[in-house]
Amino acid sequence: MSLATWLGLGRPSTTPTPKGAAGSRPSGRSANRSVAPRPARSGGSGGTRSGGAGSTGSAGAPRPSKSPAVRRGGVSSPPPGPAPTRAGASEAAAKRSQDAFQARRKAARWAGVARVMKWLVPAAVLAGAAAVLWFSPVFAVRAGDIEVSGLGGWIDREEVSDVLGKDVGIPLVRLSPRLTEQRLMALPAVKRATVTRAWPTGLVVNLEPRVASAAVKDGSAYVLLDAQAEPVASVEKAPEDLPVIAVPLTEDNRRTVESVLRVAASLPEWLVVQVVSMGAETEDTVALTLADGIEVFWGDSSQAAVKAAAVEVLLKQPKVKSIDVTAPEFPFVR
């Protein structure tokens, strides 16, 4: 006897089930359903489970599987492709990662280009403007736009015009005001010069002339000197309003000449017009010769106001031939 027969699984029981008995199925639509026999399962040894000695026919056919092409509702869809393998999924993920990396790289490249263009465009504009200012004649100096003040005294207008003419036609951005100032101060009569740009095509020039204090005989001409013994101009005849220094212009006499010039610069106007000549043997022995022949022994350049006041008083005395104010506290006449 087989195990299936012994367990009663070979055939269904023929004993009727009493109506209303326990375990009976409910009446109705569900009661009319027939229960299909289970298909035989393959055993571990490859055999099939039989229905036993009392079963009729062979083992039941395998349960048909639902077609993947048919969905609920009767709508058909194309059968899906082969299920992706693990290697295929890895390749797809790697491709997606590579595509994302390439997209980020491209975005970063364009972001870098945008940053460069952000600075490159303004730089190009500035470079173009600089080129216009540097090379274009639009902003070049024009002779009619140069303003000069301070012309006077012994400054030669033609010499100033020649110096400033070298700047005409040069763009203002390339012009060096300092260089122009140095060229102007190289002129003997110019003590100081200031040059500023006047955009777009002009210059403003301010000159400070040197003031001549005395004239010195130099060959057949006279050299006009300022208080610092700097030459101002050279003339054929000494000006009437300047005293003539009777001291040779040599390097050995330079300090003596400078002392005489300091005295000449300190004299009041009423006394300057009376001085014919000035001389000295040393720095402390400056002497003046007046128009009426009176000689004034002045000394050095100190206490000029006190000495001038004493000379003014002593000149009023009769028959004065000379006045000594080298010690202004004790002046005397001869």
C-alpha cells in the first residue's frame, strides 16, 4: 500500500456529506464552483507524486500561467524585453554618472567663460579708451589753449613761447608737466614755474620771475643779479634804478658779491634811487656811493632798517661827505 492510499489521498471520498452538516460549503454561486485538482509537484528526486493505487488516470497537467501579454480588461501590451542583468544595470548607472559629470563639466566651463567675459569686456573698453587718450590727436595740446601768467620783469616772452611750443601736439596723457617746469626754470629770468593740464587740450602755466637787485660789469655788458647772486639777464646798459656793483664776478669773490646783493635787496626804495654804485673788499665792508658823491659805509646786511633810518637822519646834516653806520647804535659822519 502506498503512502497516498494509506493517507486517503488517492481518490475522493464517495460518502455523501449530510446537508447542513459541519464543514459543508454555503449554498449559492460559490457552491457551484468546482475545485480543480492540484497538479503534481516534482519531488526532490525528479519523480512525481502519484494519486495512489486507487486513483484514475495520470497525474494532473501543470497549472497554466497567465500570459504576460494580456492585462486585466483585455488590453494587450507588447511583451517586455529581457530582464536587465546586474552588469547591464551597472553599465547604465555608469553612463548616467558619466553624462551627469560631463554636464557639470560643461556648465563649469561656461561659468568660467562667463566670469572671464565679465572682466574682459570692461578691460577691453578701458584699453580702448586708454589707446584713444594715449595716441589720438583729439586730446593733444593746442597752442591756442595754453594760458601763461606771471610774464613780466626780465622774462623773455619768446623764450617762454619756444619752450611751450615743444609741448604742442603731444596728447595730454603723455605730457610731463614736471619736464616742462624744468625747461621753463632753466630760463635765467624764471625763478619758479608751475604747469598743470587743462583738459582736453590745454595747459595752465604760472611763472614767478626773478627780481634783479644789482648790475655787475661783465666785459662790455652788464649782468643783472638777484639777491641770491643768480643771473637774471644780460643787458648792454645798466638800468638806472639798479645799483652797479664794483666787484668782479669771479668764483673767489662770490661770497662778497652775495653780501653786496643782500645789502642791495634790503635797501628802502628812497635810498635805492640815490645809490650809484656799491662795492666791498670783504663780506662785512659793503659801501654805497650816492648820486651827490656821499659815501655810506654800511657793513654787512644785518639791521638794515636801523641803518637806513640813521642814514636818513644824517643826510640832513650840512657838509656831509661820508656816513658810517657799520655800528648802527653809534653812527657818525665825516
